[in-house]
Amino acid sequence: MNTKKPVYPYIPNSVPDVKAEMLRTVGALSMDELYADIPADLRFKGKLNLPDRLHSEAELIRHVDGLLNKNRSTRETLSFLGAGCYQHQVPAVCDEINSRGEFLTAYAGDPYEDHGRFQALFEYESMMAELLNMDVVNVPNYDGYQASATALRMAARITGRSIVLVPVNICADKLSKVKEYLEPDIAIERIPFDPKSGLLDLAVLKTLLSEQIAAVYFENPSYLGLLETQADKISALAHNLGALSVVSVDPLSLGVIRPPVEYGADIVCGDIQTLGVHMQYGGGNGGFIASNDEVKTVMEFPSRLFGVAPTIVEGEYGFGDVAYERTSFALREEGKEWVGTAAALWGITAGVYLALMGPQGMVEIGESIMQRCRYAMKKIAAIPNLKVTFNNTPHFNEFVVNFDKGGKTAVEVNQALLDRDIFGGKDLSTEFPALGQSILFCISEIHSQDDIDRLVSILKEVVK
């Protein structure tokens, strides 16, 4: 091996002659020139901290197992983490169906032969449409972040406008993804929230609205777990000036709160991870976008839509793409947005979950989550030196706890919980400095009363 220009055993293109030929083919003089668009301070200049070469498959398995054994999963450790990726009960049938060979695949949910996949996705879309009380739902795209960004781009194309309004209390990671999708041709302005209620500040919203605004985007429940009780007013304000109302929603909440279309939403989006999909190192996500069946809106969907159609055999039906000509698969570089790898497998999984739960099941799980959440809020609010922020506003499955009065930082509290074998909540102190030393705790149907009481007991001990 050339020590100056190493050849890596699993990367054949690392052979110097091969690498040089590739650079000549693309017209680059060096690797630095190839990556010139990446700022120099972001490029890693050193050597990766990789283990010595392993000489057998057995050694590789042992090494990887050793790395994995350092992890602590939520099966072993009580967790109150949420903030966009949630621990819910996943029925065994969800894993049973999505692991079947006709569905399971490494790319885009597209096996080389189709045994019911199109129908399974059509059924998923139909159940989501019923849950959302809307007509059209897409085949899942990457995740809820992309769904929000795409929904806003759709709104800009529909209205012909180039400014969108987005809440201040949005996840920083989601905002980053939305900015990537929208900038530079679509500008983002921020809507502040009321420091007492946590709800959007309607007075400021009115000053921000104009005939240049394409959409008002808000989340219900919000990133901080609040139910936006002013939703009707927000949509009405947007519509008064010709803007669209775009709402992101947790579908698991729709058994207990109204679907966004009933308070004026034109486009609804969100993530289906809560519908029978495991947390997977932040993955296991799929984005959905929904609207009513209006041509001007449907033709702005960049992702695939599956429908039902009669076949040449009387009484038999087929399932496949609707208005395929509007997608980048058909238009390629002329497409309104490029759509690549989808999350169709999670759509099938969510369809299984919805079919299993049924309308009554969705009501029961929603009520269960809200009851547990309120119980936890009440118990924590009673602890001296702690404050449950926005305590008088309805919540779904998350809430903010402030530790300023007790003199503890969010980092210290989460470390104390971890020392007692509990994953605490999301540290908000950097993301939302105005909230002080605060943590976002998540409660779901998997938490028992004993689990919540254990958290409360340890918090009492930590802040005393």
C-alpha cells in the first residue's frame, strides 16, 4: 500500500490511478477543486479515526457488535424524549407486514415485481384522507420536514407569491430544511408567539400579512406540544389577503382534535412516524401532504399519487399513478420539484396501523396520550422551584418545564436523569434561549403512571 496515497480495501476507487482517471473524466484537476463549492472550514483535513484493517468477516462482526453494545435503547431505558421522533407502541403486525418480501426493499418501496404494493399504498392514502377529511394524499416522501417545505413551495406556485410566514416556535432542524428548500427565491418571515400562552401572536401576524404572502404556516400541535386554539382565526387572516393556510399536524392527534381542513387549512402536511413506525436513530420517517381535490392544487404535488381505475376485465380494478405527467419522473429536469427516493415502505406500515386501530382506536389512543400528558404536567407543576411553561394552554403529548428558579441547567437535569437510567427531554436552552433553562418532555401511551411518578420523584430530588 502506498502510505502517502492509501488504498482502502472497501473503496476500490481509492486506487490513485483510478482516482486520477475519474478526475480527468469530470474535468477536475484535484479533489480540492471537485469540492470547491464546500467552504474550506467545513472540509475535514485530517484522517478519519478508523480501526486497523480487519482480516475476516468474523472480526468485522465482532467490531460492529462492540460498537452497537455501547448504545442504550429505549427498550432498556425509560425515555421522555420526543421533539420530532417519538416512542409509541408499534403493533407486531406492522413489522410482520412491512418485512414481507413483496414490500420490503432497499429503495423507494419499489421491488422489481409488484404483488399488491400499489393497492397497499392506495389503501394507506385512502385511510389518511379519511383521517384528515381531505381528498388527496401523496405517497410518502422523505419525512415531515420535506413535506412542510414542499407544501410551502406548492403554496408559492399556486399563489404566484414569494414570501411565507413561519412560526418562531418551530424546530430549528426543520427550519433549516425548509430554508434549504425555499431559498433564495422564496423568503421566510417569522411569526412570534405569546410568551404567556405559547400561541401565535395574532396582533403581530396581522402586521406581517400582505398581498405578497403566499402562505401562513403553523403546526398543531406545535413543536412545544401546544394545541393552537386560534387556528380558525389564523386561517381566516391568511385567506383575507389571498394567502393559503398550510398546517403541519401529528396524525396521531386527529382522533381527539379537529382535522386542519375544518379550521381552514388549504394544504396539510406532517410525518407518519407516529403511525406504527419505530424510532431508528432519528429515522423511520415519512412525510405526507394532503389537499382537497382541486386541479390547481393537485397539479402542484411533485410526489406520486396512487388511484384506482377499471381494467379491461369487467369488475376488476387496477391501482397506479394519477397525473403522472406532472412529476419529475416524467418531466425530469423540467419538473416543478425534483422528487427522488420515497418512504413508501413506511406508508404501507402506517396503512397497516390505521387499519388495525380504526376510528375508535385513534380516539382512544389520542385521549390516553392527552390524559397522561396532563397528569405529568400537574404532578411536575407541584414541585417547588419548577415551572411548567404555558401550563394553561391545552397540550397533546409534549410540554416545557423550566428550571431557572431552582438554579439548575437543562444539561445538569438531563445528566442527573441519565445517571438514574432515564432519558430526559429535549434541552431547549440553546434553541430557544428566551425560554431559559427549559426541557421539552414527551409523554405517550407507552408511559404508565409508575413511569411518570418515577420521573416526578427524581425531579424532586434533583431540584431540592
